[in-house]
Amino acid sequence: MLKDKALKKILITSITMLILLTLYLIPNIQQEQTLKTNLELEYISGVGTNSIYLLDKNNYLVKTKILLTEKELEKQITTLINNLIVNKKNTFPDSLIGTIPEKTKLLSVNIANNVAILNFSKEFLTVSSKVEDRMFESIVFSIMDLKNIDGIIIKIEGETLGNYPNSKVPLPSVLTKDIGINKKYHITSRKDINKVVIYYLERIDEVNYYVPVTKYVNDSRDKIKIVIDNLTTSYIYEPNLMSLLNANAKLNSYKEEEGVMFLDFNNNIYNNKDTILEEVVYSICYSIFDNYDVQSVVLTVDSNNQKQINKSDLF
């Protein structure tokens, strides 16, 4: 009997030691795998995401993300353009499509003095009149969200394109974001015309997307005031678009200083006690970065609870 008890005790001790040893080793294995993964990612230089602007069923260009694995800027541009060409092989949701005609080919990409020169095949000119504005806007805004690109020149089989294909309206010699995106005109006179980019939300198939709208308005106020007024819920009048910024949110003060925009709101910007919705923060910051030459936004609420958002973190 004593022998049986001794064996039982040894068995229990052995099992306990085995369990403890297993628990000790598992975290190490997981840690080794995590470290290995992180190290592998560190050696894949150039991997990251970039914005791409795709067309939805309401004829809005919506901002979404695409993975760029290339290091060279020319190759990144090629990837963006290939994903803007209408193609059934693209892996975007069915509700989002490209804007460049299906059979178009990008013949070459060159960069000179921070200007991207894109040479397309003649199929580029077959774009429908309904989407030709959106095509140029999607190209410009997608590529100019890359670093070190200040403008775009479009060529067709070696010849610089001077006009829109259908409307024949002259194109600027170098395209920039000054052409606007999802343009809306709310003007009644030629006086005090202000151009302001405002980012709204659109819900498509249970997913929220950010939609930039370039508005032309008779309003001489600073652009930040126009942005906040338009993002409060009582000012939303764009079909299918929305903002989650509380209608009672007020901008107490603002200032631009050394590449930083400082905004102080009243506490109605909060969704609850101390939380500002991510969608509100992004809508405000995207709008600021497209209207002002700043690199960061600092948000405070009644001069407290400072939150800083950097442009490099969003684009």
C-alpha cells in the first residue's frame, strides 16, 4: 500500500511538472513566433498602405486603402493606376469600381521635379462623359497622397493631353488637387467665392467610407469655420452623406502655428464622457489636411484632454 501511495505521489508530481513546463514554454514559443514575424516585416522595406479613390454607386469618389509592396515611387504609381482601371480581377467590394476605361494601358511612368508624368494608351480617351471628371479626380487624389508628388501630367501615347476628352474643357498643364473632387457648387454670385474640401461619411454595405467633397461657396470666412459648420449634423444637405459630429459642437478657438492646427471645442464634441468618435476625428483632420498646409492637428476640449493627430498617420 505504501508502495502504491509512493507511485501515485510520483505520478502526480510528474504530471504537475509537465503541466508547468508546458505553460512555461508556450509563451516563449509564441514570443519567438511574434519576434520572427516582426523581424520579417522589418526587412520588407516599402510595405504600406496608400489612399485610393474609387467610384461608388452614387457617383461619389470614396477614400479607401490599398496595400503597396513596392519601394520605388514609379512602381507604386503603377499599382495605383492599375487598380483604377476597370478590371474584374480587382479585389475591391462590388459596390466600388475604378474610373479609367477597361482596356486602357499605362505605357510608362516618369517622375521629374516631383511631377509624375503618366503615359496612357489611346483607350484612356474612351471614358464616358458621366465619369470623366471623376476619372481625373481619382487619378490626381490617389497619386498625390503619395509622398514627394506635387503634380501630374497626363500623356496619350506620348502627346500631352490638353483637354478633357468629352467636354473639351482645357486641362491645366500640371494637374494638382486644385481641380477638386466630388465638386459641388453652392454659389449665387461671383463675390467671396471660397473653395473648401470637406470629408463626410458614407455607409456602403455596412462599412463607413470617407468622402471628400470640394464645395464652392459664397463664404469669406476661414475654411476651418466652414468645415465645422458643414460637419455639424444640422448642416448636412448632401445626398447619401452624413457626419457624426454633434450639431451642438462648437469651435471655441483655433490657430495655425508652425505647421500645426490647434482646435479647441466645447464638450459637445464628446460622444460620451471623455471620448470623441474616431469618425469625427478623421472627418475633421482629413478636411484640415486638404485645406491647410499643416502636418499635425491638436484637438482639445475646453482647453483640456489634448489629442494630437499627425498627417503621416492618416495618409
